[in-house]
Amino acid sequence: MGPDGQQIGIISLPDAMKIARELDLDLVEVAPQAKPPVCRLLDYGKYKYEQALKAKEAKKKQSQVVVKEMKMRPKIDPHDYATKKGHIVRFLNQGHKVKLTIMFRGREMAHTELGEKILRRLTADLEPLAHVETPSKLDGRNMTMVFAPLKKKVLAKVDDGEAPAESQAGA
């Protein structure tokens, strides 16, 4: 194949090398399995550069999933709960997932329902921002739950839907 993609035809290897040298291009084997093998005339340096640019663009568009962890105890103070909830909200707004761990010690293991109660309360508080990705489960002395942020488009629809209702209620 020629430099602009047109078919040249079946040519012997020395002739193809001669054409490549005359055009100051490289002879690159594209399909070695084919009979006869398919080669292409192109500037290999430019080709590698374009591939690197495409890879860089693809990397920009992808997002890494970061899981932040927040730890609580079953007998958490209301102010401490509000502070930790604020941190969780900040993480979710940044697009991170949040793993919440409730740690039990000693006799607290007999009252795991206290941990469940905190998780249910937090789930209700975070409803407009996140959904439960992994429901609560007890792993030894820890109870864990994972929250994932809602998609940006969903949040935009929720914001658009609630704004007119508030303005009508005030009128």
C-alpha cells in the first residue's frame, strides 16, 4: 500500500524497499499472516507520535476510581457524626467512592444493630448524593458499606426538577 492508502499491488521486497527509499518513507509490515504479507509505506516516526497522542487523549478521558475510607464507632457523638458525614459528602462530590467502616470492640459486638442504625441513618442522609454500592456486611469486628456517587447527569436532573417545585411552593 502506498503512503496515501492506495493499492500499489504485489511487488518484490527489493522493489518495495527501493520505492520506500525514494519517497523517504519506511516499509512497515502490517499483516504478516497474509499470503503474500501486506506492507505499507509510511513515516514510522510520525505514526508512533500519532499513536502516542491518541493514547494520551484516551488516558485523559478515563477516570480512576478512588475509594476513600471513613471509620466510625457505634457510640459516635452527634457532632463527630456530622463532621465525618461532611467529609463523606466532600469525597462524594469529588467523585470518589466511600467505604464506611463501623468498628466494634469488646461487648459492642453483642449490639451490631447499633452499627446498622448508624449506616441506615447515613444512607438516608446521603440519598441525594450517593447510592449504596455494597450493602452492609459484618467482617469480623468491622461492619462495612460502600457508597458510590450518583452520576453527574442524574444530579443535574434532580437539581432541575427540584428548583421549580421550590419556587412554586414559595409563591
